[in-house]
Amino acid sequence: MLDVGSIGLTRAELELRRERYLVRGRWSKADVWVTSLRGGRRVVVKDFAHKSLIGRVWGCLQVWREARLLVLLGDMRAVPALIARLGALALVIEYVDCVPLFWCSEPERAQGCLAQLEDILEEMRRRGVIHNDLRSRENIQLAPAQGRVILLDWAGGVCLRPGSWAYRWLYPSLRVADTAACLKWKQLLRPDQISDQDRRFLRRFRVLRVLWPFNRKGLGAFAPRCAAASRGEASCSSSDQFTK
Ligand SMILES: Nc1ncnc2c1ncn2[C@@H]1O[C@H](COP(=O)(O)OP(=O)(O)O)[C@@H](O)[C@H]1O
Ligand SMILES: [Mg+2]
């Protein structure tokens, strides 16, 4: 993996060239901003440098985990390229001109995106990777110019070496969250294509989510859903998730 020195820019220069913030995260979440390299190539910086001490310690771990996954999946079209590490607290990532997938309102296009999403999950399975946060609405984006589905935010990802005992024993259970998220996207974009089997799977998963002790939203599975989010209406914040 490249260090920021190898792209010929220091943090100060990248900050000087900053165009805008995409997200200003709370204490445990990164600030995400857009800047450019010398040749003009746009990049995103995912940055914990200006957090409190606890935020920086947490950020260090997040940056390490995300970098690891981005390197592992670096040849996948659906994953933005990691360009460099900016010390221990930030990553420089390829900027992709994209919109949240839930803005996609044309059934034909939605169908294509869902097919891509299934292929991406299959490729992840082959590599022993789990994203773990595909329920977050803003983590799946669409680059309209290329019709390319993009998966962002890999800090929660896990990778188990295919063939290892951990893969054989843990992967099928850990993968359930990604599979359920994929079905939720199907339910949102093409509800007409949800089968009875899909519905049964989602019902079982909802029970699991309620029982799961680390569920961030507690009984959030039954909280009111983010109503404005579907089909091109106002965007929800990046932490909004499918809630049903
Ligand atoms: N490589 C990228 N290209 C374009 N936009 C991005 C990129 N990475 C992140 N973003 C934007 O920034 C938002 C937040 O980034 P993300 O990695 O999901 O961090 P978090 O959810 O922890 O704030 C995304 O929802 C997306 O809108
Ligand atoms: Mg995110």
C-alpha cells in the first residue's frame, strides 16, 4: 500500500486543495472530504485526524481495518481504489461520482443494479469477505455514468481465508447480515420480485437482529422507517439504515 509521500503530496497540501466536506462525522466517525492530487485527479480523504484522543484511537483501528479490506478487494470494480494512507488516521481513496442507490427509480436500471449487487456478494463470498454494513443506505451507491454499483465504507468488514476452519464454521453465519441487506435492497427497489422464500429469510433475520446484543439500534428493527428515503426523495443521513 502506498504512503502519502508516494503521491507527492503532504496532508497540508491535500487540505489546501480541499474542495468540500461530504460528511463531518461525530466523535467516532470520520470526516470525509474531497480534494485533488497534483494531476487534478479527485480523491476522497476519510479522516480521523481532528477527533478527540478516544476518537483518534478508535479511528486508527477503523483506518487499519478499512485499508486492509480495500487492498484485498482492490481489483473489484465495485470497490473504490485505495490510493494511499495518510499516516495512521486517514485514507486517500479514489473519488467516485455517485448517488445513493436508493435514488434509482427506473425499474430496468434497478434490476441491473440488483443483479450487480448479487454478483458482488458472490465475488465477496469467493474471497471470504463480509461487508457487515450494507444496511446503511449510503454505503451502496451508483455511479450513473458507468452504471456501476459501488460499495463504500469497509471499516466494519471481515475477511476469513477461504478453506480455513474459521471460514467453514463462521462465514455462513456472519454472511447472513449481508444477504439480508441485499434482500432489503431488493424489497426497496423491486418489491415485485421478492419471493416467499426471501420473505421468510427476512422474517427470521429480523428476529435475530432484535436478539443480537450489539444491535446499535436496540429494538430498531421495529422503529419507524426513514420514510423520505425511497425513490429519489430527500436523502437520509449516512447512518440511516433499513429499519424494518
Ligand atoms: N470514494 C468515494 N467517492 C465518492 N463519495 C464517497 C466516497 N467515499 C465516501 N463517499 C461519500 O461519503 C459518505 C460517507 O462515507 P463512508 O465511507 O460511508 O463513511 P461513514 O459512513 O463512516 O461516514 C458516503 O455515504 C458517500 O456519500
Ligand atoms: Mg457509510
